[in-house]
Amino acid sequence: MNLYDIITKKKRSEALTKEEIDFVVSGYTNGEVADYQMSALLMAICINGMNEEETFNLTISMRDSGDILDLSEIDGIKVDKHSTGGVGDKISLILSPMLAALGVKVAKMSGRGLGHTGGTIDKLESIKGFTTTLSRDEFLYNVNNIGMAIAGQSANLAPADKKIYALRDVTATVDCIPLIASSIMSKKLASGADAIVLDVKCGNGAFMKTEEEAKRLAQAMVSIGRMAGKKISAVITDMNEPLGSHIGNGLEVAEVIETLKGNGNRDILEVTYALGSEMLIFAKKANTKEEARNMLENTIADGSAYEKFTEFVKAQKGDISYITSPEKLVNASVIKELKAKACGYISELDTENIGRAVQILGGGRSKKDDIIDMSVGLIINKKTGSYVKSEDTIFTLYGNDKIKVAEAIKKLEKSVKITAQKPCETSLIKEVI
């Protein structure tokens, strides 16, 4: 095959064959296709798109470029969840022990945060001693015996995607639905689960800014999953304000613990129940969403989800004292409050800006090799719809560098809109596909 001809086809909006896609993906992964050639093809895809079959073939080709986890040694239906990324998104750490407590097997491979979004692996590593580096045998043993395991993604899991994404990142070809869908789903399909539930976020703190964009992405990923023979659904959720009140790695784990103890914020629980209900039905533990929700609520009420989380942390070598005494997770040296300058209702929070403020404090990465400060972050004391008086605290910042804290405060000052009129409530759960 000739790469020049393949690029020309896509430039003319023609569909590529499976053989042509396999040729390009394997060639680029092996170093036989040059960056400038792949860049040209990616831009042609961005401009002219891909049809459903092309997107599926691209996904499978990237999935097959590396290891595919064999989870057949795990008893029962294996479920997995993926979020497209948001601020304060700690759902995996709450939902996984809830499902495990109900006998559902959660075998999860997670990633690290980059930019304004946090990563599940980073949050877990704020617990002293916790390891996300598990051998295959350890991973399978934990899922079989505890009901859950969360590990970092293998370097050889969909390596083609890793290489292609790095190129997309520097060639303005990230925001393309077929490329986003195939990137996410290649890793999910390589992870080996039987059923996948996707949390596709939309709003000012999400990569998909509008509900329509989120719906298009959700439909593309659900189509790929079905064509691959998986049970799959996508829940479109709101990200026009952060999830919960705690943002930052250690702070978010502290909020996870409080949620599992029965003190969770309504928004966190609503999204958790929506995703968990889909997973319980896929796992054949519940017949209806109402039944599934009741089951999930009971794991909080009877303490079984908290006990399962503690068991999970211990199995992955985490210091249990951080769970029984979560104040150990909140140990920054500089604490500052940002107060309201006027009376009124908080009508808008710029979620991406809030995530950037935590990044400035040292709680996020701008480059993949940046070192994260696990102890920094912020607590949102007043969320959208709250009435504030002048001098009421809106944010409490936790940092270890006064200059960074001052810079983060400037970012946060631009992130809050206060109006005389109370904003209309919006639904957290937009649609299930």
C-alpha cells in the first residue's frame, strides 16, 4: 500500500478500508510511517470525519497494537467505567467499592490527570504506600477475592493510541469525535471487561462543551462497543460546576471517605447512582434502575461500601490509618480563604478555571512528567445556587507556596459570578444512550 494514496483518499472524503487503516496504524506504531505523513492523515480525518465502520476499524487496530487483558480467570461479569474527565470527579473511588460490596467484579485500569482534570491513579497515590502497579496475577487475585482492583495502565496497552495521541496533541487534531472515540475505546476494549459504562461530561469544565457534542461522542463510543460485542451504555452528565466540594488529590480522597460514610454531596451521589445502576443491570444483579439505586444506597447505609474500600486500600498496600483518620490527607502548610465581595446568588462557576487554579497550586500537571503535590487543592464552600453575603467564604485554598496560592486566588476571583436572581436548577443527568 501507498500512504500517499491513503492520505489522498481521506482528503477527498473517501472511506478507508480496514486493510488501509491497519497498514497506517501498524506502520506508525513500528516507526515505518513518518510523523509528517501521520499528521497529514489526522488533519484530513479531522476535517472530513470517519464513518461508523472506519471508526470501529481504527479502534480495533489500535486495540490490537499491544496487550489485550484476558480476564477469563475472574468469576462472573466484569464491569468497567470510564469518565471523559472533569473537575472533582472522584466517582470511580466511590462507585467501585459499592459495586464490589454487591458482588459485582470491577477490574479497572485508570490513568493519570493532565491539565485541569484529575486522574484516579493520582488520587489513590495520595494514600501513603498505595500502589497502582500490580502484576497480572495480583490484579486478577484482588478482583476475584475483594471484588475490585484499580491499576495504572500498562505501557503496552494500546501503544498505537499513546503514540498517535502524542502527535494529535501537538498538531491541533485532538478535538475530533472519531479520533476521541477510538482513542478511549481502544484502551477500554484492551482492558478486557464484559460491560462498559461511560460517563460523558459536558459543560464549561468538560472537553465537550455542549450537550450536543457530548451526545455525538457518546453515540460514537456506544456504537464501537456494540460492534465489539460489549454491553455498553453512556450517561451524559453535567460538568458546569465541579463534582462535590473537594478538589485536589488528597482532599478528594478525604471526600470519598466521607461519602462512603454517608456524608456525601447530592451531586456526587446522583452521578454515582446513575452510572452504578447501569452497571448493576449489565451484571444481572438488578432488573430495574429503581431496584439498582436502592441496592447502591444500601451499601452506604449498612457500611459495606466503606468496608470494601478499606479492604481494597489494604490489598494495594495503602496505609489504612489514612482511611480511618482522613485528616492525614489534608496537610498543606498554607490555608487561605476567598470571600464573597457582594451579596447575591452564585449563578455560575467557571469549572475549568477552578481546575486550573488547583493546577497552579501544584495539584495537576501541565506536562505528563510533572510531579504532583498531593496535599494541595481547595474546598468549595458555596456552590451554584447558594446565597452568599459579603465576606462569606466561597473557597478555602490549601497550598504549600504563598506565591502559588496568591496566583490561584486571582484565577478563582474570575471564576465566580454572583447575581441578584437565583439561577434555575439544571439536571445533572442529561441523557442515557
